[in-house]
Amino acid sequence: MGAGPSHGELADNDCLLRLAGELEITIDDPFWDTFLTFSLNPPTCSQDDKMLTDRLKSICESLVVNNRNTSNFKTLIRLLLDKVDFQKLEAEENNILRWQVFNGLFIARYFLKYLVQNAKEIELINQFELQTDGIEVALGDRKEYAVPEDLNETTSFKFLALLVKIVSELKVTDSTYSIHVESLNCIIIVLSIQMYTIQPSSSLIIYRIFMENIDAPKLSKALLQRYTEQIKPPIMSGGGIFYGLASNLWNILTLSTNVPVQTNQSPLSSLSISVLLILINHCTSPPPPNGNPYRTCIASLSENLVVIYQFLGENPDAPLSEEKTLLLYHLIHCNPSFKSFLLARTDIEVVLIPLLRTIYNTQSSRFQHMYMALIVLLILTEDQLFNKTVHSIILKGATWYQERVLSEISLGGLIILVTTRTAQYNLLKMRDKYLHINCFAALANMSSQFNQLHPYVCQRMLSLYEVLSKTFLRCPNQDMSAIDEALRIVLEVINSCLSNQLIHNPNLVYALLYQRKVFEPLKSHEAFHDVIQNIDMVITFFSAKLEREEDLLNSSDVNTMLSRVQHWSLQWPRDLMKKFPDLKFKYVEEEKPEEFFGPYVWSLVNILSGINFESTLYKLN
């Protein structure tokens, strides 16, 4: 069988030309054995995938036209349906059978990719269904297939069901790894039809099949298991033909993109989470009878929570990967059992630190990634026990935090540092409408439980206020609504801490005494005076105490000063402060979440899958 043809030779390949030609090839024709044992040098990167797609374009164009009369594509699918026998595929001696199945899936994938990107969905379905026992409708010289109400009878359904069956039931071994990978590739390709149509996903036949005719719980479980197992591709040692093919496929999926992304060295894992995220984030409002069944599966997941948690936090020394962040979002937003499990963990920093590192990397994380990480944090801060617990978890250094060496800091303090830094960066540089709001919402939720804040944390909070107030005062005639809103929330966060936890935060009182002047410029401003009045009461009370002790006025002994502040805190008449409503913010998902999550998920799949999607044809906004 020799070396495979180069991509440039494919357009002239005799077998492919015959497949796409005007003559019908019957299912028992010896052609198929020759065709399905061809050797091909697979693409090794996204650019190669695009090149191969372009080289096959003329073949696909001919096949679209001629398949209406020959049904050669349908015959190829029928052969695949016949050949996929799990017992035989898993048997070690059946290399040729596995090779043929892989090749059939590989060719089907590229033809389907052409159809998805260049034709309407009904045309794609027609290519599966013409010349079947179903109903054909003559339209001039063309034949159209009338899709029956029972989709289970269609060839397209049988093919998709085969792919799902492979993913869900075929044992993953070195020998079957590539078949799993190519089955997932095919699923991603057919689902990518959403990017090339203005129709909502719920009205597409392909999505109807996945939402209504596929065993969603079984597929969801398999995809999640494949993702968390992180099964590596087989290590090749110059063995058989099919092993060489599997090795090349490994190269396709690990060298597939120029976009920086955290790779997990497991293409099967990357493709599995890609498919799961696509299915979760489409058809997000009912029509399926009871909503999206894949969302339902994630929402009701109650097994292997420890395994999932350990997998999410397996690499505490790096930011949380983008796909992990999105999965974590769905788990804590939709699944009360997982959220309760997570909040009850005594080692929650295992997941939180990578999450914070994602938020911290404002310049290197993709915007959507940072946004989702903040949403996860906001959801967690809705729980008051969480807000209390994070201040009792002491971290020995956070070397990735570069603004200052932190030899010891509470997890709660680290959250404050990261969110205030991100909010300031967004307000003054990125200027996104929502990013800083989520930062401040998380801070506000936590503020009544601030406890034993680190001196540097207190300094950073007051510095943020000072920067925002100067910006506000410098441009009084411009639209400063975002800065105005941010200033108000920062003041309310400080006020909430003083109202509820003053006695437990001597470092904050100490910082207020030494930075009292920052509040003077806005002290009488109508938008802020009521909150600043409360803060000023605290400053006035402790300043008066300090002035009575002359030995402290000129002292540089911080510890003595803090000790006195702690003592004076016991005398603080907290009833003097004006009462404000508790700061409570709750995340609410958009009414039509697919409008955000659909494009976002496909941008992520584009990175994870190694498939080159033709962006010039996108219709998904």
C-alpha cells in the first residue's frame, strides 16, 4: 500500500474521482476494499487541514452533484454501518478492518465539512437519503428527500447514532484510539452547521436528532469520562500501518493551532469536551420536550464528583484551562449537588487558585475566559459560608502574583487583590461594560465577612478608591457613569466591612487613619457623601483616640499601633453608623444564553479540535 499521496495529489486520486463520478458503485463492488485501504498523509496542523479541505473541494463539488444519481456517499455510509462490529474492531488482529473504518470516517468527515459550509441543511440530509425507501419529491431534474417525522428511519440518523455508539461503547485502546478521534471529529463537523446558518439550533434537523433521538445521558457520561480520563494517544514503535496512522493523527490534534492554548496532550479528551460543550450550549431554551437533555444531565450529575473535582484542580500551578472553566461554570450554576460539594471542600483552594490565576492574567487570558472565571467566582461568593471560610485558609506565598512578594496571605485576601486589580485594569484600559461589575459584585458579596485582612490588601483597596476618585474628578464633564458606579461600590464595600467586621480588621482601620485624606475631595459630593460619612465617623473616632496618646503619634512601631487599634475597636459604638442594605449580588444567566455561549463555544472548539473552520462563511454572530 506504500506511502500515502500528498495533499496536492488528492484531487487527481483515481479512487476519489470514481467515488465522485457519474457512475454508481454498488455496495459489493471490489472498489470499496481498495478505496478504504488507501494510505494518506493526514494533516498535521490547522493550516494543513485547510489545505486538504481546499484540495478536496473539486471532488466534493462533483460528489454533491453526482451523488443525487449514484448514491455513492450513502453506499459508503452503509458500508461503515456494516463494518462497525465492536468485537471485531477491538480484536488485536483486525488492523485492516480498523483502517477501513477510520478511512471511511475520514472521507465522510471532509465531504460533510464541505456540505456544512457550502449548502443548506436539507441538502446535507439529501446526500444521505436519496434513493432510499423513503419519499422522494421530483423538482425538475432534481430529487429532494422529504424528511419523515420518524428521524430514526433516516440514514443520517443511523450514521450519527453509529458515531455516538462508537464514542459511548467502543473500548478505548491503542488500536481503537484513532477511530474514537475520527468519530468525534465527524460529530463536531455536523454540529458546526450552526455556524453556517441563521436558523436557531433548535430548528435544525441535526440538532433535533441529538436532542430528541440520541441517548443523551449515555453520551454525556461517556464524553465527561473521556475528558477526565485524559487518555494519551498510543506510543508508536514502528508497528503496523494503522498504528502509524494513529501516530499521525496524534500530530494533527496536538500541533493543530497557532492560537496559544493550554494543551492537555490528549486529543481524545479535547474533542470529548468540545462535543459536550457544544451540546450543552445549544438548544438552550425548550423546544426539546423537556429542555436541553445534556444540560439536564450536567444538572443532575451526582456520581464521581470527587473525580471531577480532583481533575479540575489537578494543576494548581497554572491557570484553569478555558474548557475546565466553562465546565466548572455549568456544574456550579446548574448542579446544586456539585455546588454544595465544592463549597463543603476543605481544600477549595485547589480549584480557586487556578481560577484566580486566570482572572489575574488579564493580558494573556482570552476575554471570554476571564469573564467566565469571574462569573464562577461571583456564584461562589453568593454563599456566606464560602465568604467566611476563604479568610481562614492561609496560603504560603503566591509567587505568580507579581506586584508584591506575599509570603503569607489568606485565600480571601488573595481574591480581593486579584479582583480589585482586574476591576481597575478594566475600568482604565479595557473598558468592558460588565467585567468590572462582576469583580465588584464578588467583592460586595464578600465584604460583610472580610476578616483579618492583610495590610497590603487594605492598601490596595484604598489605592483603588484613590485612583478612581482622581479619574472621576479629573474629567467632571465626561460620561463617567462606570467610574461613578465603581466608586460607589468600593465605598460600600469598605463601609460594609466596617459595619460588620471592624473589630476583626485592625489593618483596615490603620490604613484608613494614614490615608484619611483620600476621602476629602468627594466628602460632600451628593453621590457619595452618605457612605463617606460612615467611613469618616470611624476615622474621626480612632483619630481622637490616637491624639490622646502622644507617645503613639510619633511612634513607628506598627505592632503597638495595631494593638491599640484592636483595643479601641472594643469601644467603637457601631450604632452610630448609618444602616445600609446588605450588599447581595446574584448571578442570573441571560434569557437567551445561546447568544453568548454559542459563538464562544465555537471559538473554543476552533482552538481545541484542530479543525479549520472557514470563518469567511460564518453566519453565527
